[in-house]
Amino acid sequence: MAKQPSQKRIMDALAKRVKSISTGELKPSRPAKAARPQMIDAALKSAIRKSGRSYYDLGRAAGVAPSVILRFMSDDPQARGGDLRLSTAAKLADELGLGLS
């Protein structure tokens, strides 16, 4: 049968752990989560805004109806904003010079 650690030994180990946590010596057991990458829709919306191009010009160059871009860029839930087919998003991304990474 294994010998149980004494109360003093348990308290010393606990005090040492608390001290290492408070001084920053203890490393987390799991790595911190990396910053979440920007979602595709947010990146595409940001690129469209930064381009300064009209929806008409961008749509014509990418082969996408300007009304589709308008709905995508709209924050109004009644306008069904935010959704694009993947093929449409790819056309816009290509026209704006974006790629997945």
C-alpha cells in the first residue's frame, strides 16, 4: 500500500504552485489560442469597402450583378444581406486580388 503524503507536504506543494502562478513562472498547460483569422465574408466586405469602387464597376468587372453585391454588403436583415454563393465570392475575390491563406 502506497504511503499518503503528509498535510505539510501537500500544503508546501500547493504554496509552491500558487507562487509560480502569481510570479508568472508557470506556463499554461495548453497553448493559448491564436488570434482567430478573419472570416471570409468579413475579409471580402472589407476589401470591397477599401477598393473604393462602385458596386456597378466591381460587378461588371467580376461578372456579378451589382444588386448581389449590394445585398451582400447590406447589414439589413430584410435584404438577406451577407450571403453569397462560393463561386460569386471567388469572382469578387479574384477581381479584388484576394486569395485564401
